[in-house]
Amino acid sequence: MKYKLAVKPGTTRKNKTGGWRTYVPKFLHEKCIACNMCNLVCPENICYPNKKKKKNKSGKIYYQSDLKYCKGCGICAENCPAKAIIMQLDK
Ligand code: SF4
Ligand code: SF4
């Protein structure tokens, strides 16, 4: 018997899942080295260079996440090589 997965990574884009979380990532823009690791590891692929293409003092277009879909899992913070993301309680 074949089983099908009920969900696939990234499919929650169709549903705004941001209301579920307890923790939320805070991006420390000055530390960002724009390596894209947070987006690679994020289950929802919702970490992007900021839309206004603003740069930090190091000249990097810093990243942020789309909090409408962020579930607060913390994987981005765990894997950021620059320690540019911290998790904090969502208010
Ligand atoms: S993983 Fe960290 S340093 Fe890399 S783009 Fe994301 S926030 Fe910036
Ligand atoms: S906390 Fe999880 S869902 Fe939210 S941006 Fe980071 S990796 Fe993505």
C-alpha cells in the first residue's frame, strides 16, 4: 500500500501560519552577511533580502522573514553563521 504525505514543505504558504507561534525571530541587521542560509533551512522559505534593498554598515542587503507565515521554529536562528537572528517571545 502506498502512502501519500498529507503535507509538503512550503505548502503552508497557502495558509497564514504566523498566528500559531510562541517565539518569533528577530533579525539583527547589522550582523547579517547575506549568506542566504536562513532561507535555505527555513521550512517555509520565507527569509529574504529586505524588499527595499537596504544595506547594513557592511554593505550587505540584510535579510528578514515574512512573519505572516513564520511558525517560530527557530531553525533559522540555529543555523545563521553570523548569529544575526535571535528568537524571542512573540507578543
Ligand atoms: S543566515 Fe544570518 S547572516 Fe545569513 S542571510 Fe540569514 S540572517 Fe543574514
Ligand atoms: S523561525 Fe522557522 S519558520 Fe520562522 S523564519 Fe525562522 S526558520 Fe522560518
